[in-house]
Amino acid sequence: MLDWFGNLWRNFAFTPLANLCGIPAISLPLATNEHGLPLGIQAIAKQADDGLLLQLAASQAEIGPFARRGRETPQMAAGLYRA
């Protein structure tokens, strides 16, 4: 049991903290690496400030690197994803 928890903590050290503290958190894609895989961040807000994170996510969806602008992503060009 301890090995499982230790492995979980090493790989996802920051994810459980928001859950344990009861504060809102969200993971957002920000860019892609040279292989087209997404890179992102986790944003955490103060307790009961979920709306701030939802506004951040909405603005990221409109202007971020994954916003639909009529162009193909590397995954689309490779035939791995279809919009």
C-alpha cells in the first residue's frame, strides 16, 4: 500500500493537494512540444473561487494554442485526429 501511495505522490504530487485542501484547481493546455503532444499547467484558486478558474479556461479556449482558427494541428496533419 505504501509503495502505491509513494508512486502516486511522485507522479502526481500537486494534484492531490488541491483535492485534500478543498480548493478548486484546473489543468489547462498551453502549447505543444515538437512531437505535437500537449504541454500544460495546473491553476489553483482560493476556496470557493471556481468562477475565476472557469473564466481562465474559457479565455484559454478562445485565444489559446488549441483554439479553432481554421488551421490544422500537427495531429490533424498526421491523420491522428479529425475535428
